Amino acid sequence: MSEVKDGLYYTKTHQWYDPASGKVGITAFAADQLGEITFVDVDPVNGLDVSQVEMSGDEPASDPLDAAVESSKAIGDIYSPVSGTVTDVNSDLLDYPERVNEDPYGAGWLFAVDASDFDGEKGNLLDAAAYKDFIAGLE
């Protein structure tokens, strides 16, 4: 099973959110499913107001962000786990996209969000145990 870190919140679209730092990334499960990440561009979302991804069952009902994560297998859609303003992007990933595979919860983070209503939205997110259960059903 893919690594799932305690203390983070997860979406069914396989993004994580760290309420302590505001950072967002894709999960180790998503990185494994995508394969070798060859291109990441999150600069278009810098400074944007974003909305928490809306779900219809296990599928997103909202449009992905205008960001790109591409691999040898597929292009991964990026959603925001929380509503707020993007305050920072990890532009190092333009030159080092492999960091998403190597360290998805560390150096492979995508962007940071100043959450506008985390307390109100966290009920729509999964804690580590619930995300582990969710991906166990997918494997």
C-alpha cells in the first residue's frame, strides 16, 4: 500500500492538504498510479482564488485547476482540497518534476493555499485512516 501520512487531509481526487503549512500536493498513491512524472507546471495558479473540489460520489463535479502534472502514462488533473487563495507555488518542479514521485509529501508539494474556511470544509476531506480505506478499495 502507498504511503499515507498522518496529520494531513485527503481528497478522493488524491490531493493532500497540510493545515499547518497550507501546502497541497498529490498523494503517493496518485504518484504511483501516474508513473514517472515528467512535467509539472503550477505557476498558472499562483495568486488565484480556488474552491474546494466538489464531489459527486467518488468523481469530481468541479473543473480541475489550470495546472499540469504529466507522466509517461497520463496527465493528472489537479484540484484544490480547500477554498482560499494560492499564496505560493513550487516552481522548482518545472526543473525537477521527479520530486513528486520521490517525495510527494515533502519536496514534491505543488502549491500552498491560505484557506478561507478550513474548519467548515474539513468535513468534506478524509483523514489518513479514511484515505487508507478509500485507496484500499481501489487497489
